[in-house]
Amino acid sequence: MKTIAIVATGAVVLTSIPNVHGHGYIVDPAAQWTQGYPSNGYGSTIDSKVFGEIDGGKYGYGPTGAINILKANLPTKGGGSLGALIAKNQKLYSSDVDPDCGLTTFKESARSKLPASQLEYTGFTHPGPCEVWCDDTKVLFDYDCQTKFPGSPSKIPYDESKCANANRLTIYWLAVHGEQWQVYSDCVWLEGGSGKGEPPSTVGAGASAVAAGSGSSSTTPSSASNASPSTNSTSPSTSTTTTAPTTSSEEVGNEASTSGDETQTATTAPSTSTTEETTPTTEETTPETTPAAEETTPATEAPTTSTTSKCARRH
């Protein structure tokens, strides 16, 4: 029972820990963060089957296949931009995530200056597309920013003129290495602008539905799988403490964890009385017994009583 308690406690601890988040956020220009410090966590996810069942034979498998699927469908079925695909199909990691700006937040008094020629990102650690907007102007896009902008941090050359007088810069990155594609959306409010503004007009407001389980459902199976084996493992250790193949006690025929010979001879095991050889015709179908209950009535038909006590003990 102690083993079960330990495993169950561990399962509770695991379920309280969110899934490990992925990796990447805007560095220059600097964003402001809901948590008060930079976070490389994804804020939402998109199901990899957003365009229907995946034809691996046609598109390939893994991240390469995912990128090929996006190339084939994003222009016509994805809203025409990565931002639009995300806004329409994302499921937020939690209700604390901003549907448009992920884990970043608006702070009028903390606006950032645009860099002269290149943006800086901590690193695109997974394959997948990224896209940058300044207000309603798309500044750049690529289907695989890990390949296009390698390194850590990643340097992203851009046309600064496309961000002239812009109020807000938005960068989207979709990491496609898993069954659930991870969404990283960062917003940066720029010097010279005013107010929070809106997401790019062709992108639209982001969907605000929260994913089922809020990121904790994946721990549930491991909790169940851990508890079940430990329950089974305690049964043999408990029953072996009473194993006595050569004793005259009735417990000889009740040990499910002993050898096959002992189990098969359970119906012919001698009773505790040496003068009255009662034929134990009771069906010993339940492997465990309660020794104390049987020892109190050694010369009577104890097997009938012990059958009931064994079921009760098992529970």
C-alpha cells in the first residue's frame, strides 16, 4: 500500500506541472511580457490536421511533410497568411494568453525602437514558417525560418521602410515538429505610435477558445499507467509472506503467487485436523486468504468461510 501511495503522490505532482514549452521570442525590438519577464513558451496550438487528413505519401512525413502541406494549402485554404491561419484556428494554452499577442502585453510607457536593419529572435529551434507585420503591412514571410534564419539568436534582415510610422510590430512563428503545431505570437509597440491598436486587418482578431485540458491532459495517461502496475506488484509481495508448501495449514492451497504445483493441488490440501480428513471440495477460486479467520476454526469446514473473507480482504 505504501508503494501505491508514493506513485499516486508522484502522479499528482506531475499533473500540476505544465507541459514543457517550446523555444523562441522576439529580442529586438524588445517586447513587454504578461509575466513581467521574457517567456519562450508557446501561447496556443493548431492541430496538424487543420487541412484534413495528412497524406504522407504525397507530402512526406514529419516537419518536412508539414511544411509541404502548408505550402500546398496556406495560400488558398489558410486565409492567405500565417497570421490569418493562426487567428482562425488556434486553441489557446490557457485563458491568460492574449489571442492576438500571445504572452506579450501592451504597455504605453514602454515602447521600443526599431533596429536599423535586422530584427533579432532568440532562435527558431524547430522547423516551421514565420511572418512579420508592421500594422497592416506584411514585412516578411518564410515557410521554414529555422533554415532561413539559423543561429541563436537569429538575425532577421528586413525592410525598415515597411515599418515607417508603425504603431505595432507583430511576429508569428509556427513550429510544426509535433502533432499539435505550436504558435508563438509576439507583439511589440513601437516608439512614435499611440494606443494598443489592432492586429493586421487581413489577419483579424485571434480565436480565444482554450484547448481542452489547458495543457494538462497529456499527463493523465501517465498517471493511470503508473498507478496500475504498482497495484499489481504489491499483490505477489503480500501473498508470498504466507507461502508454506510443507505446512499442514489450509493456507497451502490459497497461495496464488506460489508455483503452479501448489496451485493445482489446492483442492486436495489436508485440513488442519489429523484425525478427521475432511475432503475440501470447496472451490478455491480466489487466490488470497485471511489466515486469522481460518485458524480460529481449524476442525470445521473453514474453506466456506474463508472464501468470503478472501473477497472482503481483496477490497
